[in-house]
Amino acid sequence: MRETVLRGCGLQKRYGEAEIIKEIDIEIYRGDFTVVMGASGSGKSTLLHLLSGMDAVSGGEAQRVAVARAVMAEPEIVFADEPTGALNRANTKVVLELFARIHAEGQTILMVTHDREAARYGNRILYLEDGQICGELSLSHYQGKDSGREKKLERWLEEMGW
Ligand SMILES: Nc1ncnc2c1ncn2[C@@H]1O[C@H](COP(=O)(O)OP(=O)(O)O)[C@@H](O)[C@H]1O
Ligand SMILES: [Mg+2]
């Protein structure tokens, strides 16, 4: 039985006339590495703010330090908004492998990203489009390269219109 660690019901956000998040119901389960995938402007950061109250992680080199600090605190949920968005390839790998390791140790993670390379580290992928969750994919836990697993993700992303 999955244990819910966070539940958002009827989440909504408007900026003036624009409805950015449209009545989203979402549950986050303990031990999952949940990834919210979606195009730029789909509402990922807004959704994460509604769920966490966090400020977006700062960019550049400070980003890797911020990730390390957030992870060391062993919070109930690690919230990450495009955690590799401002990192080069080497640091991106460091951060994602760190997430994979703490996830394997039981840490719950909620990450939003538009990077499919980052998304493949998750075991539950949600697809956000125009402020609504329009798809969900369950994957086995990431354990290094696995072409079957990655094909499954690729196919699903294609179905979602990525
Ligand atoms: N402070 C704001 N005022 C007005 N519109 C905003 C504001 N913040 C975000 N938006 C709009 O909300 C939409 C979703 O933004 P955001 O959640 O940042 O998307 P994502 O993180 O997926 O790129 C975008 O169209 C963006 O322009
Ligand atoms: Mg964003």
C-alpha cells in the first residue's frame, strides 16, 4: 500500500485572466522519485510552489551547493525545480546520481523538469500541460542504464506529445 506524504486538492493559480494551474489533485507517495515533466510555461514551477512553498533554486555553481545542502538536511520530501537547469554536463550527472542514491536509500523526491535526461531518474512521471496533469507513467526504480526502461519512457513521452 502506498503511503501518501503530500496531498494537494483542487490546486489552482491564476495570474489575472490567465489560469495557470487548473484544479489539480495530486498525491505524492513516500519513497517515490516523482518527476513532473512538461514544456516550458506549462506551469511546473507554479505547481511546485503551491505544493512546497519553496523559492526556486538559484542558478549556476550555487545550484549544486544548494542541492547538496537541501539533501543533507534529510527533509521529508526533497523538492527540486529544474535542479540541473543551470549546470554543465558533469555537474548535472553529479546531481542526478546524488538524487538516484538518496532515492535508493528511501528519500522521497519531487522534481519538476523539462529535461528528459533528468526525468529518466524518476520512478513515477507525471505530464503537465496547460496547467493540468494529463498523463502518468510508472517506471521501475532507476538502476543505471536500462534500454527497455528508457524505451518505455521515450514511447510515453512521444504519446504525450513531447
Ligand atoms: N508572476 C507571474 N505573473 C504572471 N504570469 C506568470 C507569473 N509567473 C508565471 N507566470 C506564467 O505562468 C505560466 C507558467 O509558468 P511556470 O509555472 O513558471 O511554468 P514552467 O515552470 O513550466 O516553465 C507561464 O505562462 C508564465 O508566463
Ligand atoms: Mg519553471
